[in-house]
Amino acid sequence: MQMISTVTSKGQVVIPAPIRNKLNIKPFDRVIFDVFGPKIVAEKASTTEAMYGFVKSKKRLTDKQLEKAINKATEEGMSNNL
């Protein structure tokens, strides 16, 4: 699927609705950008990638503990945006 969007004066680009729908990108989702030569590849970040660096801990967390912390941070972030 190829579509065209315009870069604003602030450097922002709107992801066309058909692409957002196909990738299930919702408001406040995070998108990862990679550069390959002259091309930009964008993909929806998984929950873990989206929250990278948001959780601070002095101890190592198990995957289950980390996922629980991510879910809590996501819920708190979403409630603050209402």
C-alpha cells in the first residue's frame, strides 16, 4: 500500500487512515522509524518497545513483573490524557 502525505512546517506527517487502520495504530500509540539509505520505514511499536525507558528500577524485573509495570504505566498515562 503506497500513499502520499505532506510534512508540516513542524516536521509532522499524518499517517493516512487506511494505513493506520491496517496496522491498528490508535491515538497515543508509538511508532518506530528506521532509516535505510534514502527510505524511512515506520512500524507500530509493541507494548514493550513503546514503554522502553519509562520504567525505572534498581533491581532486575522478570518478564511478568515488567509487563505488569508497563500495563500500570499505560493505564495511568491514558487516564491522565482524558
